[in-house]
Amino acid sequence: MSDQLINHIKTLIPLCDIKKEKNLKDLFKNILLGKMPADKTLYHSAEKNAFTYYLLSGQLTLIDANGNKSILQAENSSCRFPVGYDQSNKYTVQTDTAINYLKINSQTLDVLLTWDQSTTPLIRRPVREQSEENEVNWMSKILELELFQRIPPANIQAMFLRFESVELAKDEVVIEQDSEAAYYYVIKSGKAAVYRSNADDRSSASKITELSPGDAFGEDGLVADSPRNASVIMLEDGELARLSKSDFIQLLKEPVMKSISYQEAQDMLKDGAKYIDVRTSNEHQHNQLQNSLNIPLNSIREQLENLDNNHAYIVFCDTGSRSSAACFILNEYGFIAYLLENGLNQVPSDAIFHPKQN
């Protein structure tokens, strides 16, 4: 792959929003380059299409469900977006000339975008009085989290029964940055610290915060199904309670994450609910649901103070991957949030709004 092509790929939307070096490497590993002669069908609207395509050279004709045709030329600025992005795979796409294209599995792309934007803090700590002693009842403290006000009592009981206790020594690593997310943790005794680095060398890592008994951490990676975004290391000998990924999803994630259809969302809007688009600003500016708020996943926690908890929110992205992580975070902080099932992929084409591009 030439430097010129690499630089061009970095201008494509939303590929240009992938910034982390590791995720960029994974992106380029998953990109496939292809050629196709004239008078062929790139893909048909009736087929299940798992890929996102970009036109690199040549000309295409896009045919919608009503038979209307539009021309796409590689020189057009709209080619920064995926082919047929305004209606996803609802077009039949034919080649007018020989073309060069690149494609990437749509689900893989959405996972990479989710990983890249999952930079929010690793922990969610309960509110404590300043005068409180360090030695606390960890069970009582974790139940102070707003998240547990949404969980059925039977699930909470099952959670405590399924917690596994782990004893760890000072300087022992609990979570390693970029590792697979496997557990949700609560500190029962001892202290730990959260570190984040841009390299594997721990000496370059910076401390984000310290954790004490009753602090819970590790949920972000489980919800987004993404690698850990920081490391956690014990500052002293201690004991942790951990919950497996499958138990976390069954007992904590599923009761909180409520998916709704597009029609159900439309009914909720009439009662005052609002849409939140957690895609990047580039994606939002190209196509969106009308009157939706754009709060990218990587800034969702920083924007919480701008949201009104008197409103219900319906969270969406393209497929539901990024929006599931954002929806859990909103519910974790006490908001009423619903996940738009399958994201924009399941929204009727005529309901997708295309603001004028600058």
C-alpha cells in the first residue's frame, strides 16, 4: 500500500476519526483493495452486504428502491464517505467504468471506532462524605452507585453470590492496558491505582486516580466489548471481588440496556424523548436523525452535565455497537436511556436527514 493511498485513506470518513496507533494498524490490516470492470454490479440491495465500500477511481451508478439513479465519480468530495452512505446497503450499485475500490467489514469498522473512542475513565466511584473512614463496608458502598437502583433485587443478590474473591499482593497487576476485558471488579480491601500509557513501558504511564474499598471498575470494556483502556495495579496487599463477563452481561448489562425499535422510538419522541447520536461529528454532519444531539462516545461523560435528566434519551450509531456503550454509561449515571436497535441500519431511508455539507 503506497504512502499516497495511506494518506488518502486517512481522509475518508469515518476512518479519519481512528487516531490510536494500534487501532490504525488494525484498520489497515482489515482493509481489502479491489478492482471491477465496467457494467458489473458491486452489490445489490436485495443481498445481505457485510462490507463498507469506498470508491477510489472510476464511476458508479446508484439505484434506489424506486429506480431513481444517481452518479458517483471518484473525483467527487462525497467519495470521502462510503458508497451509498446516505442509504447504506439499500442501493443497487453498478459500475459505469472500471473502478478501484477499498472495502472493510462493517462490523469490524464499528468495533475499531468503538475501541478508539472508549477513552472515558475506567472507574465509576460512589459518592462519599469527606469524613468517611478508609475502612468501609464494600457491599454497602457499591450499592450506592446509581446503576444499582436500576437492577432487580434478585439480580443484585445473584451478583453477590457469583462474586469471586481474589487476593492480590502489592504491585500486582489487576488489569493490563489493551488486554481483553474479562471481569468487573470491586475492591473489598486494600488500595489500587489506575495508570494509562501510550506505550508498553510502565515508566511512561501516568497515574489517573487511586481506588479504595467500595470502588468498582472495569465495566466499560465489558459493555463495549473493547480492550482495556488503562492498567490497574495494587498499591498494597488487598482483596478484590470479581464478576465474570458473562455474569456481568446477564445480571447488570441486560437489565439496564433496553433496546427499542425505530417505531417505538418515534412514539417516545412524541412524549418528549430526544435522540443522541454517538458517532463522530463527521458522520453526524453527513447523515443523521433530525433534531438529534451529537455527543461522540469518547466525550459522553464530559457532556453529562449538559443533559436534562427529566428527558428520556434514545441513543444510536450506525449498528448499535458504540451506542450500546454510551447507553450503559447514561443509565449508569442515572439517566433514562434506550438503545435504538441496530442503529441507523434499520431506519427507513426517508427518515434519515442529510444536512448541507460545508
